Amino acid sequence: MTKTKIDDVFNKLKSTGDKAFISYIMAGDGGLDQLKDQIRTLEASGVDIVELGIPFSDPVADGPVIQQAAIRALEQNISLQNILDELKNIKDEITVPIVLMTYINPILNIGYAEFAKDAAESGVSGIILPDVPFEEEEEIKVHLSAHDIALIRLVTLTSDENRIKALSEGAEGFLYAVTIKGTTGGRKTFGEDTYSHLEKIKSIAEVPVCAGFGVSNVEMAEQLGGYSDGVIVGSKIVQLLHEGEADKIKDLIPEKSTTVK
């Protein structure tokens, strides 16, 4: 199924007029043996896609909450290969599409071809690589494409119209629209430039557009949902899981027309 699982999610949501809710968590935070239960908790809460962070020692895009989660995972010597192996063990017990968010160095340690093969066998549908520029993606993309795994591109607030058009052409899965200038972490509000930028991306994009970075409550998720096809929430969910308050995750998710009460 691989990247088809992502397409299926957005097609289903489009038919009901709903928006995707994508949850980021740090793989290995709390122990790799907790990963299956964490993903199944997210599924039960109403999450549509799980973005699974890979612990890395120099995470340039991550704010303090996710950095600390990565440190906790690294202290347990959890690696990208460990995570792929665990996903392989549990893939038949989870239904949501899994998208890996990793930096390029852990993949280089495995090798592009071997990583793509392992990722496909682990049921991974997509990859996000925040430190690989669009102009340099082809070297890994050819291997991901061979295994039908989407390479999901990021669009920032500084991307102009020509850049958005280039990123949109041939895009797979969804475009990850970064809503703030800076690293991940909760914000209280978004500027008007965020909403106008999302409108511009939506008018150009050939795939769904999902907005992420800084979303910390359901109201913000609903606001961004009005200008996009979905929202991505990370730091707040990482914090709730770490504090043993997973039952509050469902309160972050805007109600869907398909939700059974």
C-alpha cells in the first residue's frame, strides 16, 4: 500500500468535507516497546496519519519539547534501524499511515537503497527530510519511488510563488506548510501572513496542503484547517504522552462529520 494509504486518507476526508489531523510523536520516547500502544492510542483518539520522529543529536527544525524527547530516546540507544525493525513487527496491528520525519544522516548510515527497502517492508508510507533541500532530493527520491514511498516536501513562510510552484510540481502525499519562522513548539497565535500564505500554497498545490509547527490547541487546529487540508500537531502531543496524559490528545482534534459520538 505504502503512499497509497496517504492518498486514501485525503480522498476519504475530501468526500466528507473533513480535514486531516496528523500527529507527530518521537519514536522511542518512553521506550520502543511503547511504540505500538502509542500509535494505537493516537488511532483511537481520531488521528488520521502518524508522523514518527526519528531521534537525532542535532535536530535543526525541532524546538525544546521535541529535542528533549529525542534525548530521552537517544539515551536508550534507539536508532533508525531499531525503529524500522519495530515497525516491521507491529505493522499488521496498526492501520494509520506512518510517515517518518528524519534527518539525512541516520539514513546515510543505513544506505539509501537498504533504507528504502526496509522502510517499505516496515509499512512506511512517506518520508519527511527537513535538512535535504528540494534541489538535492533526487539521490534519495529515486530509491523511495522504487518502493512507492512518498517524499513529502516542506514549504516555508519565506517560499515565494515560483518556489511554491516548483515544490508543488511532482509533489507526493501532501505538502507540509510550515506556519512559523523558527523551530517547532506551541504558539498562542498565528500572524495574518500565515493564513494568506496558506491560501497561496493551496491555490498552487497539486496535492493536499497540511499546516504544521506551533499548533497547541483545538482552536488553532480549526483555524488552520480553514486554510488547508489538514493540520500537524507535534510538541503538545509529545508532551502529553511524556506526562501520561494521552487521554487529552482527543481534545486537540477538531470534530469530524464522520466522528461517532
